[in-house]
Amino acid sequence: MFGLTKLRIFEIGVALLLTLAAIVFVGLTVWAAEIVRIDVANAWARPTIGESRTTAAYMTIANKGKTADILKSAHARKAKAVEMRQVTMTPDGIAQMRKVEGGLPIRAGASVVLGPGGTQLMVVGLEDALETGQDFILTLEFARAGAVDVLVPIKATGPAAMRAGVASSQ
């Protein structure tokens, strides 16, 4: 058969199988990426005040995919912890901040706004104070989309929609 040795036929067969496996892997990766696609916009955080090593980070998280996802957690290299918090009002008009348990769901095609007076990411135990003009990287961990790094600039105030305390559009 064309003067090919058994070893050469075996090598060609292995090469074809590896090529086919690579094509399948790339196809599955592209397909999985289309199921859940997370976009983050308008990220910002307040500067720390005095000796405080805590700030709040805000942003809009959009699930542009076809499958719901959950923001499970967040972390920053420069902080001890990042906690998802929800501000609620008591019947007496007193603001309370409570930890969000079980993650923050984001339906397919929906957006969630993390902003002042609503849901926010509290960045606790920062190594250094944060001043206007600086930035830091916040990593968001999603159940399906995995890790998403977000560059968070430090600003005295954020976009107008954020300052108005826009609620989730889930």
C-alpha cells in the first residue's frame, strides 16, 4: 500500500486522531463560551477615608449569554476579603447592610447593577489606602462563566445611573 510501513500508517492514524480531538475541543470551547457571556461595565470604587482600609465597589454586570449564571464570590489580591452586601431599609427608615448568601443570580439576557444604596461589593482589609485616580483588579467568580477580572478605578463619584441607586434589572 504505497510503500508505507506499519509504523508510518500508525503515526498517520495517531496524527489524524489528535487533529480530530483538537477540532472537537475548540468547537466545544466556542460553544461553551456562547452559553454564558459576562460583560462588566461602569466599574468604580470609592476612595478609602482616613485610616479605613475598606471601600465599596460598584458596576453593571450583564449576562449576554443564553444561560443564567450566579456571581458566587469576588476577591482582590490587595484585600483580605470581598463581601457581597445588600443595603435594605428597616420600617423605621434605618439602612441595614446584610451579606448576600448563596450568590447573586443573573438571568440570561439580564443585567444587575451594583450601586450605592443597593447591592455592592465591600472590599475589606486593603493593604493600602485607595485614592482617586488609582485602580485595582477585582476578580469575580461565576458558577458557569468562571473567573472574570475587572479593572476598578477609584473615583469620588460614579456614573449618574449608579449615583441614583438604580436597582437590578434582572
